[in-house]
Amino acid sequence: MALVDSVPFSFQIMFFVLGCCFGSFYNVVIYRVPRSESIVSPGSRCPGCGGSIASYDNIPILSFLMLGGKCRRCGTSISFRYPAVEILTGLFAFLLFRRYGLHPQILIEFVFLSLLLIIAMIDFDTFLIPDVLSLPGIVLGFAFSFFTPRLTWSDSLVGILAGGGSLYLIATLYALLRKKEGMGGGDIKLLGMIGAFIGWQGVVFTVFLASVTGMIIALPMMLRGGKGFGSEIPFGPFLSFGAACYVFWGQIAWHWYVSQVLGL
């Protein structure tokens, strides 16, 4: 961190800006992938009137603020989630640079966090996790394990099996007990991808934190909806949140648990 602290802050901010630009593209992916549309062409367009968005109206964060969160042409409101995704992606890039500098690890973890963010938003909207994101993510996570000091290829492989296998077992038991599907295959593949990037320890941390936060946030929603535990709640955002937290704080929490709680 000391080496990064010597880098001018203006240069560090460049990583935030670069991350925001990626976030702008991720918004396109989040909107188009569930609709089976090309993420390359046509260019950005308003979801209300379908009109093309000019380049000067497509500047991350700034355009949203200058337009007051509305389309210049038709006045359709633009969801605050668009700049939120851009800001989050910018923060990911900035914080990873602060941690690693220009080390290749920044690329590995930025790719992982980007996939988590995109998948979480799509699952929140559609209750679906596209295989076109999670399955290549599993392959990428395993491939990256050969180039990162934080994870061995065997840890990645065990993470894939522990992640996908554990959730598959839970889903199977739930289906047997409740006579209906309680967890989709997308969640299983997502946790397999998470295991590929952060290993079995990351899977344990992710499932625990996702379960706790899911209960805290989803339980009131279930009760308010009137369907109780029969309500459908996307689990992908909670898994993504847990995995993202592990990237930044998980190893510290894991070492604390092993030393202070288990006494090892």
C-alpha cells in the first residue's frame, strides 16, 4: 500500500474513471443479455423511445446528473441504478488499484467483481442467471488460478466442486422436502464460479454471509408480500454480495475465525 500511496492521487482517480466507463458498458450487458440482444450493436438507446443516445449524453455519471435522470428526447426517467452500477465499478477499480497497484491480480479480481455485479443485477431483474456469464466465469476462474498467488489450481477446483456441489445438495434436499424447486440451477453455477475464483474458504464465507443478509433483507419482503416463505426471492444478488465482501475482507475474517474462534 505504501508504494501505491506514493502514486499521485490524480493517477489513482484515473482508475475510478476507467472503472466507471466499464460500468457504463455493463449497464448495456445487464439490459441486453436477458433479452438475447447484441451487446455490440446498435449503440446505446433509450429504453423508452428507442432513440439513439448521443455520445455527449452517455458520459458515465455526469450525463445522468446533467440530464436530471431523464432522456433528453422523450423525458423518460432513467433508473438511478445506471449511475449506481458505474459508481460501483469505478470503486472496484479504484480500491483494487489501491491494494495491488499494477499487479496482474487487479485484473483477476476486477473481472470477478464485474461478473458478480452483472449477474446480481440480471438476477434481480429477471430471477435468472444466464449460463453465458456463469459458465465462462467458472472456466476463467480456474484458468486464473494458475497465475495468482492467492489461489492454487487445486484450491480453485475444490472451490468449484464445493460451491456447485453444496448448493446442488441443498437444492435437491429442498425439492424433496417441499416438493418444489427452491433454488435454480443458475445459483448453483454461480456458486461454482465463485468457488473457482476464491476457493472453498470463499464459498463457506459467501454462503454464510449471503444467508444472513438474505434473511435480514428478504424476510420482511416475504412477509410484506403476503406469501410468506413461498415468495420468490433472487438469491444471486446475496451470493454476489457475499463473494465481493470476501474479495476485500474475507481472508482477514477467515484468519480471525481460525485463530480466535478455533484457536488454530
